[in-house]
Amino acid sequence: MLADLSDEKLVEMCNAGDTEAFGVIVTRWERKIFALCFGMLGREDEARDAAQETFIAAFRNLGNFRGDAKVSSWLHRIAVNQCLTTKRRTKTRSEEFLDEESNEAERVFVAPAGSTPSSISEQGERLYLVRQAVGSLPVDLRQVVVMKEFEEMTFQEISDTLDMPLSTVKSRLYTALKQLRLKLEGLPIEVA
């Protein structure tokens, strides 16, 4: 069954002409790629377009996949590049998308059992403030925060994906978290 095969084997099959194998790759990675795009762009419509463009670009460039990195790292790198291109093209301001997406987040938020209306309201406010702070970071810092804290990628995976030294990834995350701490300091949320 195709779903049981490794990503690398699926790419090999795609390159041999089996287009169904690419569908398995898309199904396997579409949520993660969308989440990465959403974290970087902040707007659902732009994230959906960027994720779709990521898979189109990956399909067109399957023959160029050398296998030096994992397929997931390769897809993440394409997604990051697509997001950067989208950012340059649209020049969307982070404040605009945060207002729109905070309403979206409130619609899909499911409260844990036993939550009070007051605690739900506080969680929504915290979510909004954190999103606003992350959205205000420069893109090079935001992408590392999104990949590490939201996508739960390892430092090495981020390094491979962004094609940058491990020390640079760690430095950017440290800088980003320090900036976030300063932005969130004094606000009515707990800063770890």
C-alpha cells in the first residue's frame, strides 16, 4: 500500500511516473505545510494559496530532489520560500491579518471541559496577544519561532530546511523569544 511507504520511496515512484505516489505525499504533509504557511503569513487565504503553490512547485521539481535532506525538510524549504515570495508580493501588514484571524480563532476554539466563560475569554485574549506579538516579529525571526514552537521541528530540521547553520537557527530563536518576552511583558498573560 502506498501510504505505508517512506517519503523518499514515494518520490522515487513519482519520478518513475506514478503520480498517485505524489498524492500520498500531499496527503501526508498538507496540514503541516499549511500550518507553517499560516504561521508565517497569518492569513488563511494566503496560507492556503502558499501551501498549494508549495506542492505545485514540489511536483514540478521532483526530478531535482537529490535526497540530501528529508522530503519533509525539502517541502518546508519550498513552503518558506513561497511564503517569503508572498510576503514580498502582497506586503501584508501583520496588524491587519491579526484582527481578521483573531475572529477566525474564536470561531474554531473548543473550550476544555469545565471551562468558565471568564477563563475562555482570558484564553482568547491571550491567544490574540501572542499572535499579535509573533506577527510583529521580522520574517526571519518569525519563521524560526513558527517552525520550532508551533511545528515542533528540531533545531537540526530547521537548519536543514532553511539551509542555515545550526548556530544561526539557535541565535534567531533566542533573539525572537527575547523580543517576544519584551513585547508580552506587562500584558495580562503569563510569560514563561
